[in-house]
Amino acid sequence: MATLTHFLTQLILQAKKQRHRYGIALSGNHEDCTQVIDMILSQYDEPVCFQVGGQADSKLRHVAYNKGQRLLGDECQLLVCDLSTGFDANSFSAALGTLVGGGLLLVIGKANQLNEHARAWLDKGLHQLIQLEASGSSIPIMPALVESKAVGYQPYEQQQLAIEKICRVVEGHRKRPLVMTADRGRGKSSALGIAAAQLMQKRDINIVVTAPQASSIAPVLQHAEQVLPQAVIEKGTVRYANSTLRYIAPDELLREKIECDALLVDEAAAIPLPMLQAMVARYHRCVFSSTIHGYEGSGRGFSLKFIEWLKEQRPGMQTCHIEQPIRWQGGDPLESWHYQTFLLDAELPVLDVEPFDTGMTKLVKLDKTDLVEGPQKFGQYFALLVNAHYQTSPNDLFLALQDDAISVYAAYCNEACVGCMLVVEEGGLDDELVKDIQLGLRRPKGQLVSAGIANHLGITQAATQTSLRIMRIAVHPQLQQRGIGSMMLASLAEQTSASFLSTSFGAMPDLLSFWSNNGFVAVKVGSSRDQASGSYSVIMVSEPQQQWQQQAHLLFSASLDYQFTDSLNQMEPPMVKALLASRKSAPEFTVSMPLIMQYVAGGASYESVAFLIKQLLLSLDKTKLSPVSDLIVAKVLQQKTWASCVGEFDLIGRKQCEQRLKQDLAEIVQNLHCKPTSL
């Protein structure tokens, strides 16, 4: 054991000297592993140790294997990850960010809950760590010194510049937003909190911070509290004198039009682009912060799409990238290992496939054994997902390998991966299980569409038949709008023996249009917004070939009239129009037009014609929906009050609002080749 103690002592000295972190895969029985933990802790003056997974130990702060996010905002010198009770890639990634330079990661136990493919991928990664026997029977060689990327830098230098830029957004000219990006561990959340606290000390100010999840802004509030020790702390709010820093969810922020002097948007990459654009339009002093690697969201898609759009809309916008780590030194070996093992550094290649021919592209179902043995191929596929989907996370990597019902498809052109899909098998359920689903007694995992249709629409065939649900679909940004996504869907339909295809996603007008153009029809829309995306989820199935599919779509179309004035009353008008356009066919309009035309010309009253206008709108097919304004959608279909419409569309009183409504109606009437009546 003396040799083992010497090795650990030298390793920790080396880690402290370089402010680097090292990972150890420790094998051995529980008693020997406990002794190693004690040896390591004895090397630190005031050690803090976190344990993720396994059984709780009084010496360590313990969280379950899937609760590593609870440790965010805190720091430790030793992180013990016990795989014996389970493994969660997102939780592991979050916990790893709490480990400071000079500290060690200790991985113990076996992830026997994972299947052969997921376990093989994880074991391959763990094999790259320092291999250590807890009994001390064999001692590895000391890892080579890693040259730091930024030896001698001041760790808080770039963070301080970021704080100054954040304050400048609030104190300088309006409409000059800041976009702050960083890898994990660079102190961007703490920069937001410190800057907010400094502003609160200078003046009375109302600052709102938003993020996809309330838990993710905990470090922002914590750092504000540290700067303001006399502040009053409430749930999600820091109050100091006459100033406040409070959390508001993204959808509530836009729906309720919350007033504030400054808006801080943390993990902006995980918020849908239309919501970010709405924030820019509504709030004139904004800071958008985002992680560009890690489980929080797709930094590359965020950079490609949102930042380019922002440059056009706000030419005075500023950017700030924090490269220097706060908790460890640049060139950290554990960070490099983490990125490689979890494909967090998977970059999209620049394609050389021009001139491009969609007909030369082939869809291939990838073998999971090949993915494990060929990480480069898996990296190409995963890079596409990360770029296209803001919710892609390290867990998705392991889910693709772990779940036997999930298949990975990739589209190739001249050996280049130009698109990919993640597909899950559903259905094929027995009658007894389907009956329990319909009664709300069972909710089988992995049966999102089949169980949803059976339960909410009462249609059993959706669950008894086999189907494929497209969970994710992505196309290389160089080749978007070339028909690759449509080709993949058509090819999948040809290759499968399933009865139908389906999909479920957070609805946006362009996504609804894509799926509708590929023959999919909506059968259900969620009654509330998804917490992560802020969108209403929509279930769509492939073009109706069977009677039950037609029945499901008819039920959906018939329900829209009621839902627009009930659960979808707060839906954005462009989405309302997109749902109407997604209908396979619109009901024939049989109500006569004269009274509507009379109202447009200045006669009648809104109350006397409102029901006729509503029937007219519901009867329009997608080719005639373009003249329908957001005001008409809000007032007529969603039946919002005049006062609500006046506020939503920045009008002055009902008179101006109704005049605008008539003007918008006139355009619809003219598009129908009707001539308004002259009074």
C-alpha cells in the first residue's frame, strides 16, 4: 500500500502544480476502494468530496446517479462516481464540472445496467483514464505532463471583461445586445450574477434572468448573493434595497410581457430561435449567454443561426467568448477526455459534394456495433444532431446505443454523412395492455405516439399496429433545402414493414410545414407548452392510408375550433395559422358572405358577424391563409378581448383595433374575389 500511497501523492502534487484534473478508473472491493478514497482526502487541507451514485457515505456529499445537476454551483477536490446503481451521462457531465483543478475523478463499480453497446462505449472511454487497482497490486506509470494552453494567465481576467461588457449593455446605448459564449467551467453564469449584483448596488434596477430550466440559473443567483450579503433571498429572487434580480420562465416572459430594465438569458442555445427573436424585439437591453459544449444545448446551431440573425437586426450587437477556465487550467486532461468520450467536441466537417445530386444520396441503417468500434462515424452522426437540435445531450448518445427499440439511420453522399435520423419502434401492443392505456391505468415507456393516440383519441389500431416514430432528423447545414430530409423520410417508408410512420415535436410553423409537405398529418396538439422548448407538442402520422388515420386527423381538425378559444388561447397567431394549414382538407364554407362584406364596408357590428368570420376562417385551405393577419387570429379564432388585442398589437383603443381588423378582413375578402358592399 505504501507504493500506492506514493503514487497518489505524486499524482495529486502534479495535479495541484498544473491546476489540472485527472481521472482514475479504480477497481477492487468496497473496503479497498474506501481506503483509497481516504488516502486521497488526506492529501488536501480541507477536502470536499462529492459522490454520484452508489451508497451514501457520511464522509461524502452524496446524490443519486441521475441527480448530478444538484451539485452545480459548488466545488469539490474529489468526485467519486459509483456506477453500480446506474449511469446517467447528463448527470455525470454536470457533476464533472464541479471538480476543481488539482482534484481527482474516481470511477468505481460496473455499469451493468447498460446493454452491451452502451457499456462497451463507456468502458472504452473509462479505459482511457488512469487504471488503478485499489489493492495496490499493480501501480500505473505517472501520466505525462500536459502542456497548458495558457500558462501564467489570470483565471478571472476574461471573466472580468465579460462582467464589464454585461454592465455596458445596461448602462450604454439601447438595442446593443451582448452574446456571451463559453465552454463549461468558464464562469459565464457567475459573470451574469456578479454583473447583476454590481448593477443593483449602483442604482434601483429590475433585472430578469431567464433560462429553459429554473434550476440552471441557481449559480447566477448564488453569485449575486455572494456580492450582496445583505440581500433578501426568496425563491428565484434576490432583492437588494429597491433592486431585484428574479427568474421568469421564457414562455411566461413573452406571454405576460414582463417589464424589466435588463434581461439576462442563460443557456440561450437551449431556447428555440423564435423565442429568442421575440425577446430581442421586446427587450432592448439583453445579454444572451450560452454553453457551446455540454448538456445544456447546441452551441453551434445557436452560433450559426441566432448570432447571424442578430447581427442583421442589431448591428451594434457585441460578442464575448470566455476561453479561460475558472476552476482548472487550460489543457486539462480530464476535460479533453470528457469531450472525446461524450462526443462533445464532435464538429461538422466542411463537405465537398458539389454539384450535389439528391438522387445519389442513400439512407443506411447503422449497426450499433460498428458505431462503438468506429467512433469517427458516430461522431459525424452526433455532430449533425447537436447542430440541429437544441435538446441534444450526452444522454442521447447513450440512448441511441442502449435502447434496442431505437435505430440510427444516416444519409450518405460520396461517403460523406449529409443527414441522419433517430427512429424508435412503437406499437405491436396486445389488446389487454391497450385497454389499460385507454383507461389511464398504464403508460408504457417508449410508446409516446401509439399510447397517446390510443388514450386521447380512443383509437386502438395506433397501438396494436407496429410503427416507427422519428425522434430526431437532421441535415448538414451546407445542404439544407435540397430535399435530403424528404428523401430520408421516403426511403425510411420504403425500407420498413411498419404500418405507419409518426413524429412528435415542439411545434413551430416551419417544422409543421416540413412534415405536412412530406405527407404527415396532425392528429393531436398538446394542451400546454413544453417546459423545455416553450412550444406546444404536436403528434403527426404519415399520410392516411387507413381509415383510423383519417378518423384521427378529422378529430384533430374538428377540435381546433374549441381549442383555439380554450387550451390554445395563448398560442402565437402564426402557429394557429400553421395548424390550420396542416389540415389535409378544410370543411366547405356554406355561410353566405354579404353580412361579412357589409361589416368590412362599415356597417353591422362585430358581435353580429363574429361567428360568420370564424366559420369563414376555419373553412380556408392553406392556399388562402396567407392574408389572415395575427390580429384576426387573436380576436376571431382565439376570442381574446379587445383590450388584450390592443395591448398585444400596440394599438390605441378598441376603435383603432377594430378599424385595423376591418382592413385585414378586406384583404381576405378580396383574395376570395368578393367585392365589399358599399353603404
